[in-house]
Amino acid sequence: MTTLHILAVIAATLAVTAVALRVALRVVLRLPADYLAGAPPPPLFKLHGSLDRVARPCQRSLGVVLIGVGVLLSLPGVPGPGVAVILVGLMLAEVPGTHRFARRLLRRRRLRQTANRIRQRRGESPLA
């Protein structure tokens, strides 16, 4: 492998990580404050009529792509927030059981504290 190849891999890894973190941040900020309580919430993104019919498949496709990227980032030797990207992908893909899985993850003190710190910085109320 040449130096150019190594630099290209590093640049691609940094780009994928930056995009994944940006998407994860947006999803964490869009979660309702009562996301951890009770029944599954309505969809994260709700648009008007025909626009929703076009946007929903795009949202689910993005979710599937993020799940794949998260799996790749979870491999040993590949730097990046793999588990967080998989969780965001599952939420966007609206896979059954995602809400229960997300609740279980966000009930972990450290993850919930991090999510609440991010939400607090952006002026959002903390997750209950």
C-alpha cells in the first residue's frame, strides 16, 4: 500500500465518521423528551401527504445504509462510532423493536447522560 492509499483510507474514515456523527446528533436532538417512557412514539419525521410518501422510503433507505456503515465501523481496526450509527440507522429504518432496543440502550446511565448533555447544549429538554 502506498502513502496515497493510506491517506485516502484515513480521509474516507474521517468523512464517514463525521457524517455519521452529524446524523446521530440530529436524531438525538429530534427525539421527544418522553421517548424513554411508555409506548413507541410517532415517526421521527412527518411530512405532508405525497411528500411523506416520497420521503419515507428515502428515510428507510438511509437507515439501511447507516446500519451497514455502522457494522463496518464496528469491525476491529476500523475507527468510528459503530454502535451509535447502527442505532440511528435502526431508528431511521423504523425496524420493529427499535424503540425497545433504543430505550434499553438509553437507560444506561452513561449513554443517557451523554445524550442529555448534547440536548442541553442545544436548548432541548433532557430525556426522561
